[in-house]
Amino acid sequence: MKIWAHRGCSLRYPENTLLAFEKAAALAGLEGIETDVQLTRDGQIVILHDERLDRTTEMKGWVKDYTLAELKSIYVKTAHGEFQEKIPTLEEVLDLLKDRMKEGLRLNIELKNSEVEYPGLEEKVIETVDRFGLSEHILYSSFNAQSLGTLRRLLPDADIGMLSDKASDCLKMMSGPCRVDAIHPCGEEIDLPPEKLAGMTVRAWFTGPLYPEKGGERMNLTAYEAMGVTDVFINDPEEYL
């Protein structure tokens, strides 16, 4: 079973921050780190899961309505103010991880463009990754099949995963125009038998507790492997490595 850090080590540290990514990158045996990209009002690529700022930052409103400078003026929320983290840019994340990625660590970039359209997001992300010379270490994913089709057209050899809640819905896209290489269903929605998933890359994601919540029950990775899951995106990868 391959283990990915979902939004970094996001149970013990604020999600999608440089600190959470730094802690994840230090873990021996980690397959990769998953993160989310959106665009600011002035077209800069920032790392944030929610389309709105309310849950994870001091500010309210949509990411798309603020400039990078405005977003950099605030802090990511913490439980007791123990961390002083800001919203990172994709460039900052790649700069932080580039050496580990060249050693084999992978980065899953999820394009958060299902609820908010971000014209040109695919081109901007590809250009930024290429500038760092890290294309071969990147995995792309999205809930937006049209966006994945754009990625495939722009980058024919890209490693692409289709996100959806149910495994069956992901599978429907395997032969579509985006020609995905893997499916990324919710771990609680593996609604196909193992024989249907045999030979496929199945990376399951889990919502689970996030910082600063307490951890839940330990996952049975062996059981998920028997269901056909090959990789897991989890918030506390350090507990399983």
C-alpha cells in the first residue's frame, strides 16, 4: 500500500501549509504529498482546499476575489496560535519540495475548479511545474473531467487521476477524452468488487479528522488493499509509515 500525505501532515499541522508539507517530506517511505491549487484575482496560483477562505483562514469570502498580496497579509487559522503559517503559492511549495521530489517523492496537484471556474489554470500550473523541472514527479487530479481533458491535451504524457466520490463514477471516465491513468474515489465509496479494479491504480482519499481535531480510529489498510485500493491519501501518514 502506497501512502500519500493528504494536504501534508494535516492532522498535526495546519493543512496545505509549508509546515505541513515540510513535515510530510521528512517521512521515510512516503509515496507523495497531495495538495490543491486555485487562482487569485490577479492570476497567481495559491494552495488552498476550500474555494472559500472562511474555514482555514482569518478572512472570509472566495479565494478568487482576493489578490495574492491580500491573501499573504493574513494567517492560516490555528487552535491556539502556536503556528504562524500563511497561504503558500505553488512556487513556494515546489521550491520547498524540489530536492525531495528529485529523490523520488511525488506531488499530487488537485485542480480545484469544479465549483469555481479558473480559466487558464491548467496552463499556469504546467508552466510553473516545468519551470522547476519537476514534470515527471507530478500527478494531476480533479473532479472536473473537462479540466483533465485539457491537461491531457496540453501534456499528453501526464499522470492523471480522476476524482469522484464513487469508484464506479471514476471508472466511467477511464475511457473518456481525458484518458485518465488512475481513479481517485472516496475510501468509503468503493462500490465495485476487487476483480473490477484488478490491475488498476486506485488511490482512495479519506476526509478524516484534520488539524486541530483529534485523531480517529486507526484505519485497516489491509482491508482496503483487499478491496483493490493501491494507494491512500491520509491526514496522518506518520502513523502508518
